[in-house]
Amino acid sequence: MTDLTQSRRQFLRLSLLTPFAISASSAYLNGCAATTSQPAKPDSPAQYYFLDEEAADFWRAVLAVIVSREFHPSTLSNEEIERSIARIDDGIRHFSPANREKMGDLFNILSITLTRGLTTGVWRSWPNADNDDIRAFLDSWRDSSFQTFNQGFIALVQLGALTYYGASENWAKSGYPGPPQALKDALPQFNQEVAG
């Protein structure tokens, strides 16, 4: 009988402490979101305006999987990935403040071990995640019954793929021959070097 009484007491303690633990976790995550959803300064070590190093690590791990699964099976070089991450950062920098905040919240969820593991199934850090884990995460968000995950999937895939294939040096890889010559001649932006 003593064991049963002790089990009940432990269950009651756990039941009473769980809401406090959830509240504390929520407050911690809200604090993280509030402190890291602001654009980074241009003098940060990686020279990113918005992305922090954890978000850049996410893109280093995920970008090649996004590009290969959606368009063509190939391996991206480190240079291609780093140029694309710089373009992603610059693109997010030009988002509206509300959309930048949402992206910051998304990257916070994807960078904290507990929330990353619970929402993506990827418990290892992004640099240590393998491509199968990343594919499973993307598939689960795409096929989820939760609209928030669907929207996150769409945002990540569109941002990654459009940023990569939006660069003129990658057009041929998607089968796009580029704009017509008359358009290139008429619009000066086609004659500018791609920042990287």
C-alpha cells in the first residue's frame, strides 16, 4: 500500500509542477524570440544583416536538400551555399517588419534543441543532421495537418529555392535559359554583378 500511496503522491506532484514547467519554458522561448528576432548588425562576424550563426547553420544543412528535392539531384558546393545564404539574408532584410519577426520566430524554434526536436524530429544540431533527417522533417511539415507547419514548409522551400535559382549563374540548372536578350538589353539589373 505504501508504494501505491507514494506513486499517487509523485503523480500529484508531477501534475502540479507540469503547468509551471510549461509556463517557464514558454516564457524562456518568448524571451529568446524577443531578443533574437531583430536584424543582426552588418558588423556581425558573418556579415549577415538578419541571420545569426545558428540560422546560417540551418541553411547550410537544409539548402542543398531543398534544391535537390525540388529541382535536380546535385551536390551544391560550399561557395554556392554561402552565396545563397547571403542572398537569403539580404532578402529577409527587405521583408516587412512583421514578416521579419515571423522568420525570426521560425529560426528560434529551429535553433533551440527542445523545440527543434519536438517540431521537426531532428534532435541533433543542424550541422550534424543527415540528409535523411532533413528530408523527413520537410516531408512532415509539408504533410502536416497543422497549417503552421505547412506555412513554415512553404516559406522555407520557397525562400531557399527562389534564392538559389534566382541567381543568374544557377538558371541553367533549372532549365531556364534566362530572359530574352531584348529584355537584358532594356533592363539594367540584368547587367549587374550578383552580390555574393
